[in-house]
Amino acid sequence: MKNSANILTASRFLFAAGMVLADPFSAAFWACYLCGGASDLLDGPVARALHIQSEVGAKLDSAADLVFAAAIAVVVVRNVPLPTWLWACAGCVAALRVAGYGVGFAKYRSFSALHTYANKATGALIFAFPLLYALLGLTVSGVILCAAAFFSSVEELIITISLPTLNRDCKGIYMRSDKS
């Protein structure tokens, strides 16, 4: 029971690998996709319910989120022709993320991914991207995802630059209690 939340989080690495290895958009892909998403939704509530939240768990969750999102990106890039504007947006967001993590590492000597509301919303949109693509098409789903990712990346960079100490649970730039 003590490690159940971390085991649930770690399963996301396996589901990410399964998505990349499965035939694109096959039953196996969707099973890994849905199970990985479920692990992301459940690991935090399980940790809180069992009173087993930890710094290691928070870092593991951020790493699992990053790997799972990267797996979705790999499947999409391999199988969906993306327009130049979407590549430009992805490059801009990636540069902002690298800058934020670089500033965080230099400042705090630790991986500094934050659990802001904007990051959580962007993660949900990345998870939902295959569904959004099927429902709304590439242009609309791409604009929605790019806007959210850009905003959350800029917000995280500003928070990382502004806060004197690392607070991974900072909820956002406008949350007064998290500014100090």
C-alpha cells in the first residue's frame, strides 16, 4: 500500500511504450492510451487518500506525464501529417519548456516542473488530442492545444523566475498564496 500510488504512476511509462509499439490507433493503442490516462487521473487521489504523498511521487508523476505526452506526440507525428504552423508552435512551446526547466535547474538544482492549473489543463488537452483531432479536425484541435501549451509554458517560466523557492504545487501565476 505504501508504494501503490507510485506504482500506478510508474505504470504510465509502460502504457506510453505500449502506445508507441502498438499499431497506430489500434485497439492495443487505445487500451494503453486509456489506461495511461486513468493512471494519471488516479495516482494523485490515491496518494492523498492513503496519505502517502511524497517529493519522489511528485517528481515521478511529472516525469511520467512528460513521457506519456511524448509518446502521444510520437504516434501523432508518425501518423498525422502536421502543417508547418503546428511545427512552429510545437517548437516555440518546446523552447519555452526547456528554458523554464533550465532556469529551474540552475536556480533550484532540481527538475522544476510545476503542477499549475494551466499545466494540468494542457496535459488534459494533450491526452485528449487524438479525440479532439477526430471530432474537430487538425486546425481547430491544433489551435486549442497550441494556445493552452503556450500559455502554460510562459506561465511556468514566469513563476520559476519569480519564486525564490521551488513550489511544485503552485497553482498559477495569479494565485496570491503561491507567489511567495
